[in-house]
Amino acid sequence: MSPYEFTLSDSDTKLLIVVHQNRFEAATIGEFKEGLEDIWNDKISNVVIDFEDVNFIDSSGIGALLGVQKKLRDTGSPVQLIKAKPNVISVIELLRLHRVFEISEPESV
């Protein structure tokens, strides 16, 4: 199974990315970036990333999230992180990136 699953909506405006590994880090972030480039189009205005399986995120993972947010800059929409575990949310909050991303905690999804 690939560590990342990219699904584009029928209208090509919403992209769902499911992370199928417990670490969002430098070791596999190249695959994430390649998959994103392969599927990206100018119609995408909403990106949702499912972090249900992720227990750890490093600086490369944070950089990849910021790269996705940069692609959405003209739409004004934040990247939505869903099902993120508390330790991942803590890292994002520590870096004050909860102001950049929209985070839905596991119990509210």
C-alpha cells in the first residue's frame, strides 16, 4: 500500500489526501510531494488531509503542509487537517500554525 492516497472530487475542486503511515516525515515526504504534483490542477480550492494514522510529524512534514497551503494561497482557503492526534496537534500549535491550518480534532470529525 502506498503511504499516501490522493482522491480528487468529481468537480476537481476538492482534494482528499489520506496518510497511511504513522510518521509524516522526511523519509517519505518526497512521495507526498510527487503525488501532489501529479494530481494538482488550478481548479483545486479545498484540500483535506486525513491524519488518522499519523503519530509523529517532523519539520519536513510541516514544510510539506506549508507547501500545500502555499498552493492554495489565491483561493483563501486553509488546508484542513482532520483526525489529527493530540501529539500532532501539539506540534502544530507549538509552531503557531493552528492559525494557518484548519484543524478538526478526532472527536469532532
